[in-house]
Amino acid sequence: MDEHEEPIIDDDLKEKPEKEKEEKPANHYVDNKEFYQHMIVWKKEVLASREKAGNEDRTNDPPVTEYIGKCFLDIATHLSYRPNFINYPYREEMIGDGIENCLMYCSNFNPEKSKNPFSYFTQIIYYAFLRRIQKEKKQVYIKYKLIDAADIYGVVNKELLSNSLVDEKSDNPLADHFSLSKTDIEKFTPKKRGRKPKKKPPLEDLEETSE
């Protein structure tokens, strides 16, 4: 994400109409209104610091407050409990990435354009999670390829099946053991670059050669 780029907000994360808000319970771990007020105050301090320095250098930006930092942590932690994230063994790394990204892009939040910092930073954390998952899957894929290349007699696959470590109907026990789908394998497998076919010489050249 570019430092000046506004994150794309998914429809299910956008601020809902008042009537719909009343039907759903309030967010119990981050008070969005209070979070917004803290962001307004902090953003004013950031702009004042930059104006005083006379440039857009972020190195002198004031650190986020303890309350804002706690909001980042709470959003990342609760997002990691979602069904599509909770079973990953590297959830702590995902949470850490999410918080790091919030700290990197928090000064891009514009209180004049959005009153929903909860949604804004949830989106940042969400994409940080996806990047971490792809990074970890790539490392798992490398392990899978190393073992698969060494297992020329299929001993590992047979062992996985005989010990019921994977589904007995599995087409690729080793990949299933590493939780790699066919799509994952296709994505990380380097594409072979085919050789360009040699161009046939013009007919005139062939006639000259035959002579």
C-alpha cells in the first residue's frame, strides 16, 4: 500500500446507516466515537509538528497515544479470531504485522473525510493478514517441494496415509499435510519460459543456399 493511498473499504466494513446500527449491538471492544475523537486530537498534533518543522518528514511525528495503540491491538486481536484466520499457527505474526501497518499508515487517516477509524484500520489490518498468510504459505511450499523432490519412492506419502494423518482419498497427501491447495501450488510454482521458435529464413535465402 502506498503511503498516500487510501485503503479500499469493503462494504461489510463501511459505516452503516443509523437504523441498521440500532439493530446491531455496539462494538464492545473499541468505542468508535471515542477512537475518532482521539484520532482528531492526534492528527492535529501531527499537522502542527510538520508545520513547525516546515516539511512533510514523518520522522518527527508525535507517537500515537496509548489509547490509539490499544485500539490497534484490540482490532487486530479480534480480527484474528474470525473463522478464516483463527486456525493459522502464525496468528501472533499476523497481529504484529497488522499493528505495524496501522502505525505506518495512521497519519493518512483524514478525520474530515471519515468518522470511522475502526473500519479504516480494520481494513489495513485485514490486508496485512493476507500478506502474512501468503508469505508463510510460500515458505511452506518450499518445504513441500524439498520433501517431495527427495521422496522419490513415495515413502512419505504412504506414511501419511497409513498413519491416517490425511484423508485416505487424498490425491496429494504431502500437500494436504502442509495445508496446501492445488491453487497454492500452482501460484507458487515458477512458470517455465518456453523457448521462442526459430524464425524460418526467407524463401530467397533458401534458394541462394541451394545454388
